Amino acid sequence: MLASITLITLDTRGGDNGIGGRVRNTARDVLAPVQDGVDSLTKPIEDWWDGVTRAGDIKAENRKLRRELQRARGEAATAQASIREIAELKRLSNLPFAPTLHGVNAQIILGSPGNFESTVALDKGTNDGIAVDQPVVSGRGLLGRVSRASGKRSTVLLLTDRDSGVSVRDAQTGVLGVIDGRPDAETQTMTLFQDAPVRAGDVLVTAGTTGGPFPPDIPVGRVVSVQRRPGDLLPRISVELFADADTTEFVRVLEWPVP
């Protein structure tokens, strides 16, 4: 026992330079490969055991992270929707066209009920001053006209409906024509009243004919292509409408004709 205490004391004072330190270092070097091999064998087992014992915690943490991600996505979508609404309302409050016409701002609350007509429903009606055949515009241009109205609701017949039609004028050349609705097409077709030059990129506005349902100079669309096939008396003109009900939430129903 005295010899053991003496060796421990000397080894502690000598640190790694003492006899015990040298023995430990030598043993450590000899056993290092064995220890590495044991670690490589036991590490997967330890990882598996940690996974088994912590599986509940990991699932709970994943559920929490998914909830946080969904909440963040929802907040981002709400913020984007609010930005769009503010932009639409700003455009409606500063319409560059029809500045002298009064109107009623309304919100689109329902799309077309079926494939037989292109309509949207508004949250305002006759109680708010809306009447049948009044024109409906977004901040980008003409959307359609009121086809039905009750006290608190009204229905808008869109320009893309087959029963819709609007007389238009080429803002660059003054050429007149009419756009008939095509609900299943990406572009609408303009039919000219006479053979006259129309070019791609020309802006079309309402002609504002006497007694017509639309006031003059409301933006309608832009010419995207002009084609003339052999034998055609008039060119085939494709038009992209400015106002799109699928991306519009707020509209203005114009008071027209002016009382």
C-alpha cells in the first residue's frame, strides 16, 4: 500500500513525463486502433438507440415546425392579398378614364356558376344605386355590364360571355369594330366594320356610340395579332383584354347613362 501511494504521488507530480504518464501514453497508443474499431461498431447502434428513444420528441418537433411553416405561409399569403387589394382600391380611386362619372365600388364575391355563362357576382345591388346595364370597370379597364340586380346583390356579364359585345375604336387609327365574347379562349376576336389598317400593339377603347351601354374611351384591350388569309375580306384580329375577372377583386359600377 505504501508503494502504491508513493507511485501515485510521484506520477501525479510528474504528469505525463512521469513513469505512470509514459505507461498511460504507451497503453493509449497501443489501444487506439481497438478503440476506433469499437467506436465504429457501436456508433450506429448508439444512433439507432437515440432515434428509438427520441422518436416521440422528433415527431412532436416536426409537427411544431410544420405548424409554424404553415402559419408563416398563411401570413405571407395574407400580406400579399392585402397588398393587391390596396393596389386595386388605389387604381379605382384614381381612374385615369371616365373621371367625371360617378360610381359605386363593389367587391366580387362569386365567379361564374357554370360553363354556360361568364359572369361574376357583386356584394352591392339596387339598394346601393346599381342598376341593370350599367358598365362595370376595374382599375385596368372595362370588365362588363350589370345583367341582373337585386337589393343587395348584382350580376356582371363579362366581356368574354357569348351574349356580350362591345363596340370599340382603335385609339391610334380611329378604326371601328366590335368584340364578341369567347369564354373559352385566351384572346378575343375583333371584327372590323370596314377594311382598315390595324396593327399589333394598338390600344382599343370603347367607341361610345349613341345610346350604347358603355361610355366612350374606356380601355378595353390591346391588339396582339393581325392575320389575313387568302380569300379573307377582312383581317382576323386577336385582342387581349385589359381587365381579367380571375385577378380582380374590386370593381366600380359606373352611373351610365348620366341622369
